[in-house]
Amino acid sequence: MSATPLSAASIVAMLFHSQLLVRIPYPKSDFSGQTIIVTGSNTGLGLEAARHLVRLGASKVILAVRTKAKGEAAAADILASTRAAKNVIDVWELDLSSYDSIKAFGKRVQQLERLDALIQNAGVLSLEYKITNGEEAHLAVNVIGAVLLGLLVLPKLRESAAKFNTRTRLSFVGSDAMYMAKGKGLNTENLFDRLRRKEGLSAGDLYGIHVALLLSSKD
């Protein structure tokens, strides 16, 4: 993690600018014929991304969610707002805190005829220190789980690109929280080892630290 934490004034200025002065372009791309997976798509950014993809003509949008009932409710909401055919949306279970779930999901992806994009939006945000799969929970889910999923899906993305002569995409959703993390108590070379020990860590930093780690892992 090499980013220097921003001052409180800089953060407020950045937030003010992004929320009040920047107008996000309304998506107009054509996704006809494409199959796209969106993780964490039952709420928030993931839900709205999936809604746009359906609206823009994607042949198949797969909602990858931890709780299937919530995914089904999101699918119904998208279909009601877009009036798309019911078979455009599939709901698949995916728990990024479980390596078995990730591996099963990756295996299922290989059975698809094609895959044009994976939007990795799912993640956890908590002020509570917790160990998952032997690692700090944010690290286990937001970094290790997300990267493992990306690696498992990458062969299908490459295969689809070659087969259909198209450009496929693997996208990780980040956060400006990385600029706020001070990294207190992380004066060590091995961050994985350090994050397994709660003592001396700032709970408020954990999410931002892992956003920074995820972004650096893609370089």
C-alpha cells in the first residue's frame, strides 16, 4: 500500500466535487448478444449496473449473490423496470467468504457458452475485526476471494474473446476509502501476517487498506 492518506479537508473537497459537480454519463453502449456476471448485484451499485446491462440489450445477465432469495427479488425489480424477458436474468449463489463456493461458481462459469464480462462489485465493509479462512475478513473476501474468482473466470473470458472475436472485460469495483486509510500498526513487510493479529490495528482503516491492496494486486 503506497498511497498517502488524504487530509480531512481534501476528502471533504473530493466528496463535494464528486457528488455535486460531476455528472455521470448515462450509459448508451450496446450489449446485444453478451453474457455478463455482476457480483453483489442484489443492491446498490451492483443492482443498478445489472439494470443498465439488461436495459442495454445484454442477452444474459447473471446476478451473483450470497442469498438467492435477495437475488430473485432484485431480478424481479429489474424485470419490472426494464420490461425485459424473464430468461434474460439468472441468479447464481456466490459467497466470497467461502473458497468452496468460489470454486463451484468458477466451475459453473466454464459451462457457459460465452462470457463477455465479470463485474466484481461484491465485498464486505465492517468495523468489527473478524478472521475468515485464516485471514482478516476484509482481506479474505475483498482481496483473496475476489482475485481467486477473477483467476477462475479468466479462462472463459479468454476463450470467449477468441471464439467470438470480441473484447472481454474483468472489472473490480474500488472505493475512495483507500485514500482515507492511515495504515496504523502496519509497519511490517508482510501485511498478511500482520493483519492476522488484531492488536494495534485501527478498525476504521481495515476497509480502506484492503481496497488499496486489491487495486495494487491488479498491476
